Amino acid sequence: MSRQHVQSMQLKDGIAWTGIHVDDVWKRKVRLLICHAMGAQPGFDLSQYYPRSKIDIIVKRILHMDMDAFFAAVEQKRRPDIIGKPVVIGGSGDPSKRGVVSTASYEARKFGIHSAMPLCTAYKLCPNAVFLPVDYEEYSRISGIIKDALRGITPILEDVGIDEAFLDISDVKGTSEEIASEIKKKVHAATGLTCSIGIAQNKLLAKIASDMKKPDGLTLIDEKDIADCIWPLTVRKLWGVGPKTEAHLKVLQINTIGDLAAQPIEALVEEFGTAYGSFLHSASRGIDDSELVTHWEPKSSSRETTFQTDIDNWQQIAKHLADLSREVSKDLKRSGYKGKTVTIKIRFSDFKTVTRAKTLEHATDVLEEIRKAAFDCLGRVELKGKKVRLIGVRAGNLEKADCAG
Ligand code: TTP
Ligand code: MG
């Protein structure tokens, strides 16, 4: 165990032990060793004696999953005629109009097209690409299916974005390769799409790893790989380093993660302050003790509908608004929350979107109150001569129902 960082740790019954950042091979050995020292029989549950959290400090195995060219892949899946073609998703899908690229299929990326590029630039690079509008509702639906499939592997999941998640697989049976293969199979069976996976001892390294062999990749990183695999990468690959920090570091002639790791902590603290300077110092060495965030208090509860055909009939609009209010009320009751602000969203056929909000005196989950507020809001939207593509209702400013008045 000569490579391991050793720190002293005292286990519950007084056996002196060494807390260690172990790689995959050592994980089982550490568990076995503890069990052996306790004279344990097969089937013995170590967690009865040592709190899970303490053992996890030693043996964490974190997996990061990120879908490949997500929005474009969803579109290619539902329109087989555009499989294998350069596909660009962004704005209203019309490159002669304003808007930026949300994502591009791997075929389109060969032309230099990437996220956040103006649609008109993408068109110049590849006029034959298929340009499509963003259908956020559909991507969210597929995202939900993917997260459900992942929860079948472990409930210890942090939902970090529409197409990515962290899973703590420390206690999942099987090798890292077996678990990754199981996830890829499940995601593909549920959606027909591919994903890339990174596995490491913490979130920071797992996130970098999942991006290393895209698409349909699997990368395992452990401590001994940091110098060879992580240090040559640009500082932007570190989660938490954005364009501003990148520019700041460039001025200091720090371009790679290795350049950053070579800096004394004092220099980074002086340049970036105590918190961020220390973060940069640890991150560049692959150190990250952050836990998975598996539960968030909801900020709002919302429902929306996109119509097959745009509508301009007030009766129809009113009916949908009433239905959505009913669903929001049900969702709130189910989750035990009440909302104080009701907001409606109307998207017209030209993709212009307006929102109107009403704040109530008390937080509520009562259908009549939500519906009345939604209709008050609708009365403040100019509908004349316009066709509606989408309607949404949201209850925000949430309070726990048992605390709300
Ligand atoms: P990413 O995972 O960053 O990109 P991606 O899934 O399209 O491609 P990759 O294979 O490299 O992971 O983002 C997920 C989705 O989020 C992406 O499909 C579209 C959306 N998105 C934007 O709308 N704007 C952006 O600037 C980025 C980066 C992503
Ligand atoms: Mg992705």
C-alpha cells in the first residue's frame, strides 16, 4: 500500500486502523481485512458495527453518466431519416433567424459546429445540416426515463442536469466495468440512446472521466492516473473553472491542470482568495470530498402542454389552463407543498414567450385558488390575432404544507 495517502482513523471498537484513499483493487481487500480482524463469518454485515459514512470515506466509488449529443440524439432517434446526418438543434430551428446552437450531432461537430455558436455561423460551416428547434418538453421526458433507469442501479443518485447524473456505486455489486455495462444496457433499452461513463473515487474525477472517451465511452480513473491523464488537460476541464478563471489563469501562464497543481497553495490563495484558491489547489490534485446531493427542496411545481396544432380559440386555451391548474394542485398535494406565486407561460407560434405572475396572500394547494390566479394572469396576456403553441402553469414560492398557513 505504499502509494496510498495514509491518515489516522479510529474505528468504533478501538482497533487502530489507517484511513486510506484506496483504488478499486484495494477496496475489497480493505473490507475483508476489517472483517477478518473482527473474526467475522461469511455474510457478516460490517455496516452494523462501523457507520456506513466512515467506511465510505475509505471506499467511495463514484460514477458519472452523461448522454451523448443529447438533444440531437433524441431527434435522430425519433426521425430515423436523419440518423448519420449532421443535425443542429437550436432556437426555432431556422438558421436565418437569431439563436444559438444548443447542441450538434457528432456528424455536425466534424464541421466545427458546437454548443453556444450562433446558428448563422453553424449554417455557414455546414449549409446541408438538418436544423431543428429545441423541443425541451420531449428532452425532459426522456431525461426522466433515463433517471428512472439509473435509480434501478442505486437510489444514491445526484441529478445534475438534463442529461447527466452522479451515482454512488460503492455498495453496488460487480466490477466497475460490469456496472457501467449494465447502465449502458438499461439506458439503451429504455431510450435507444448511448451515454458515456466515468468512474473514479470522487465526483470531480468521475465528471472529467466521463468526457474522455465520447461517444459511448467508459473511463476509469484512480489516483495513480492523475499525473498522466488529468494534468495534461486544460484547466477548463475542472468542474468549477469557467471562462473568467481560465482567462485569469492564462495571464499567470497556467494553462493545464498540471500547471495549476505545480502552484503553491499560498500563491493561489493570494490570487483567488482563501475559498476558491484552496479549491483550485485541491481540485488540481484530484481531491474532492463533496457528497452527492440526493435531495433538493423543490422551488416550484409546474405543468405545461405543447399542442399538436397551434390554437387560437379562447375556450380551448381556457380549458387547457384549467386542466393544468388541476394537475399543479394535485402535484402540490401529493408532494406536501403549497405555493404562494402562480405563474402562467404562453408560447406563441412564432416562439415568443410571455409569462404573467400573481402572488397570493397565503400559500395554497387549493385548485380553485390556483385556477383563479391563473385566469387573472391570462387576462393580462394579449391573445388577439395570435396562435398559441404552449401553455404552462407554475406554483412557486413553495412552503411545506404543514408550515404554510
Ligand atoms: P452536454 O452534455 O454538454 O452536451 P451533449 O450531450 O449535447 O454532447 P456530449 O456528447 O458532448 O455530452 O449538454 C447536454 C444538453 O444540454 C445538450 O444536448 C443541449 C443542452 N445544452 C444547451 O442547450 N446549451 C449549451 O451550451 C450546452 C453545452 C448544452
Ligand atoms: Mg451530454
